[in-house]
Amino acid sequence: MQEAGVEGDHDMLAHALLAFPSFEVTDYLHKEREVPVTRLQATWVDMVRRMTRPGGG
């Protein structure tokens, strides 16, 4: 992320990116919070795009 020009706490941002697609998190969001899989996928893709575009925002 640093090489992509993302500003911020790179260590914690990397953990956030890795935590979101974990089985436990997605299972909870999908089953308990009834978030559709398509919304989970779109949100993760959006987060990655936002964090990796120049300027990080």
C-alpha cells in the first residue's frame, strides 16, 4: 500500500483488508446481519480500489 501511495497506518490497513474477507466475518455479516454476498463482494472491491488509488482516497 505504501508503494501505491496510500497514506495512513499501513500495518492496520493491511489487517483490515485481510480481516474483511475472513470466513468468520463474512459468515457473521451474511448469516446474522443478512448482508447479501454481492454486497460483501462489492464492498471489499470498493475498499481495495479506494486504498490503492493514488493519494489513498
